[in-house]
Amino acid sequence: MGESARSDVEQWYETYRRQMFNLAYRLLGIVSDAEDAVQDVFVALAAVPQGKEAAIRHPRAYLSKLIANRCLNVLKSARRRRESYVGEWLPEPIVESRSALPHEAAELDESMSYAFLVLLERLTPTERAVFVLREALQFEYAEIGEMLGKSEANCRQLFSRSKRKLTEKIAEPAREAAEAAARDAERKRLAAGPEAGAPSAGHAGGEVRPSAGQEERQRGGEHGGGEGLLSAGKEAEAPSSGHNGGGGLLSAGPEEGRRGGGTAASGGGGAGRAPAASSSYALEEERVRRFIAAFRLGRADELARLLTQDAVLVSDGGGKTRAAIKPIYTRPRVIALLAAMASGTYLNAEMTVSRVNGRPGITLWIDGVLKGVIILAWNSGAEDIAEAPLLTNLYFVVNPDKLAHLKLLEG
């Protein structure tokens, strides 16, 4: 390869490496796999015959195409492996080191938030690629079609289908909580005997009514991990803005012609964006500290003030350490599990507030060894805990394999 061609690739590497890693991480959810995908693409480019680079007029789109297709191949094989995974599969978190540069932190926008990555697991590999390329990176459907070898119309259909799936996923916790509350009420009624009278609240006439937490979300924004990612609107194709003043991904408004405007990926807002909004970040950090204090002291009353009625706790131990195999639904059950953790596995653990995927999270340490990362997702429909409980989702990543890339933090 000539010097000019080599310098083109080197320039692209310097300019686009971080963007390409972010794309690969959104698609794969595994840090090492994302790094490998980026490395493979640039190594392959370095071997391209001299003069080929000159024909590439849009390097960002060209590199995105290479990354997306490489990640699709990885996803298709990973999907089969995850079918036999023990327990719930969660993405690897990105925990920023103390030495992280400000511009690196700023790149962890809303579409890199942990709740967003969890939602993406609902999609097929192709749906995920279309959704990320369109919603997070703002490519046109025609460009996405060219990248993935599909028609523009097909890409539109895949994008709409992805929105519907994610909206359905958001509604699951509230539905599960309402059904769990109904089952508990029915058990209590049966235990009390026939004199108990009419069915308890939440289970009248065979109809499952919304829980208190579900009503909270209907007032303040749906169960999208509190990040403004997917506010459930009147239709899946046009969700309402819901969180954070309408700044989140999939915000309302005309779907077409949005390039460069409105989403977190292009500098728009949402609670899941980078810590540029210092007041929002500081408020969330204070909430995390309140959670840590309540957890360590076993303050069930304080946890109850933090958690929504239909809160969900998901653990990922991968069968290699103690963790709940299935999601835990409803505030009482989540609090019970947290109490067991605090008095058992994490009795002597040190809990540190850390920046996880651009937002305040928690790292768990035992004897100086990183044992887990906790990500808390908040419903931003109410500005203060005193107004309404805000903690909707708790993600515990304790699989040692998913913490391996964070070993440098132990130094």
C-alpha cells in the first residue's frame, strides 16, 4: 500500500475509531467483541490495494457498513450461545476510570446508556442493526439498506417493528407486577376463607388493574429504564416524548427528516446522555448514594421510598456466582432480595459510586477485588424522590467474565 493510502487509513482510525467502537458496542453489548470488530475492520483496510481508499467518498458510512456487517455475523452466533446461558443475560457495563478524558465521557450518550442496551436485547440482529443505525447514528433508510443489503422499504419496516417490540418490552414490568399483585391478593383471600368477601384491589372481576407503580409511570413516563429511551406513546411508531422534556431517543414528532436534530446521539437530550447536564448528573448521583446507604443499613422503609411499586431487579451471574436466575418483580420482593444480599453475599462489600455507561452507578468490591457492577435506572417523570418513587430497574452484573475488562480499575 502506498503512503497516501496508508495515511488515509491512519487518519480514519484516528477520526472514527471511537465512533466505530461505540457502534459495535451498541450492537454487541460486549466490550471485547466490540474492540475485536473495530480492530479487524481496520486491519482489513490496511491490506486494501493502493488507490482503493480514494474511491471511498464517505468514510464514516463505509466504516459503519463494515462494522455493522461484522457485528451481525457475531450476533447471529452469539444468539445461539445465549439460548443456553444460565439465568438472565445482561450487556457488559462500561465503567469509566478516574483517568478518563472529558471528551471520552461525553461520547457515552443516551444510546450508550445501560437501559438502552438491555432493551436492544429484545431485537433480532438485523432489527438491532437497523434500529441503531437509524435512531442512534441518524443514517437514512437508503444508506442503511445499502449497508445491510436490504431495500429502503424493508429497512423502514424493520425499524417500525423494532419500535413496537421495544414498546412492548417497556410495558412488561408493569404487567408482571400487576399480575403478581393479583396472585398475592388471591392467595391472601383464599387463606382468609370465604368470609374475606370480594376480591382484593387489583383483582376485580377477573380483570388485572394497573398497580400503583404502573399509574406512576403513566403520569411520569413509561418503564424505559428512566432514561427517556422509549416513552410509550399512542402508537409504537410515534411514542410520546415522556421523559426529560421530550429529549429522549424515539421522541415524538415526524420520524422523517430528523438527521442531526433531537436525539441524544446528535447532541439532543435525555437523562441517559453524557454528564454534560451536571445538575441532572449530580441529582442522580445523590439518589445513588441514598440507595447505597439504605442498602447497607437494611433500611426497608427508605428503599420503599426509592423504589416504584413495579420495580424490577435483574441479575446476571452466568451460573458462575450467586445470582437470581429470573427477574424479580414488585417492590416488596425486590426489597426482600436486597435485604438478603446486604446481610449475606455483600455484608462486607464496599460500594463505590462510579460512572457506568455515562451515568452514576455502583461498583462492588470485596477485599479490593471487583465483584459486581450495579446499574440503577430512574423514572424521571418526577423531579424529586419526595414527590414519587423513581427507581424502576436494578441491574446486577456479577458474572466474573463480564467484569474481566474492568480489571484495570483494581489497580
